[in-house]
Amino acid sequence: MLQLIKLELKKGRLTSYLWGALIAYLCIAGSVAVIYFADPMNVEDPSFRSQAELLSMIDLLVRATFIVYASVLLSKLMISEFKDKTIALLFAYPVNRKKLIFAKLAMVFVWTFANVMIANLLVDAIFIGINSITGYLSDPLQTDMLLNHGLNVLMQAFGAAGMCLLPLVIGLRNKSVPATIVSSIVIVLIVCSGNLGFSLSSIIAIPLSLSVLGILITYLSFRNIDRVDVG
């Protein structure tokens, strides 16, 4: 399995994935910076009133970004190959089809999980540092708050990694790249969009349940791939 993942990374050029993730980090940090520095002008209804709320908003943006990012990867690794029938060429090699498919899926799952964790760590550190200089949010950083936030990010990262597989099932029906990406955006709008500081993803059972659902449905979709004609 690991060897298949390495081959996929070489075929897809790992540097392109790394550059894509870096650009995503910069976009997230830029978006947060716009909100952070514009927020003091909105005294009546600020976007966040504490550092805990700031970190929660960063986590929300990170997960939304990488769920959509994962749909682009899935489109490249899976949908396009089924659509162009190049997957049939891969299946011609003496490699178990299930292992090949699940290597691709594992790569996207781990990539999404890792990037949600790393992006949260980096962007959180940047804005905690900025706030220590500007003093815009005056509440003190508490160890308990950071530990709870870290645990929440860990669970949300797993939720996002599994949830990002759901658009694949939708896209595979018509072998459509746009359907895959659009469905990921719809999922983000439903689960991650906030209303008065609340989002469905703040109920941790929802993203975790959707993650398990994404993993289960994906497994069921490919459990018989060895006996399916993809030519």
C-alpha cells in the first residue's frame, strides 16, 4: 500500500501538492488578516470577541479550504481517470485493484488530515503572535483553552478527512469533475458556514458522523471493483 502511495505521489508530482498547500495556507492567513485588522472598526458586531473565537474561526476556514482542495485532488486522481478510462490501463498491471483505489483514497485522506492540522498550527501561531503585539483581543491565553482547541482541531481534522470523500461518490455517478467540486462546496456551505458564531460542525458529532459515513460509502462503492468492467 505504501509503495502504491509513493508511486501516486511521484506520478502526481509531490512538489505540485506542496505548492498547492502552501498557497492555501497563504490564502487562509490573508483572509484571517483582512478580518482581524478590519474588525476593530466594527465595534457593535465584531467577528470575534476572544482569542478562542479567533482560533475557532481559523479552524473553520482551514477545514472549508481543504475539503474543497481534497475534491480537486480526488477529481485528478480518480474522476478524471475513470472519465478518460485511463484507470483501465492501471488495472491492467498485476496489482490488486482494491489496493490501488484505496492507496489513492488513503493519500487524499492523510493529505487532508495533515494539512488541516499543519495549517491550524501555523496560522494559529501567526495570529497569536500578532495579537500579542497589537493587543486587540485582550483576554489571556489559557492552557486549558489551548488544549481544548488542540483536541477539537484533531477531531475536526479527522472529520474533514473523511467528509472530503463524500463528493467522490457524487462525482463518480456521472464521472463529472464539476459535480465533485461543486458537491464539496455545498458540503462546506452546509456544515462549515456560521450563523451568529454557530455552525453545524461545532457539534463535533456531526463532522465525525459524516466522516464515518464518507469512509463507509466510499468503501461500499469500491468493494466490488475487482469484478467491475471499467473499459
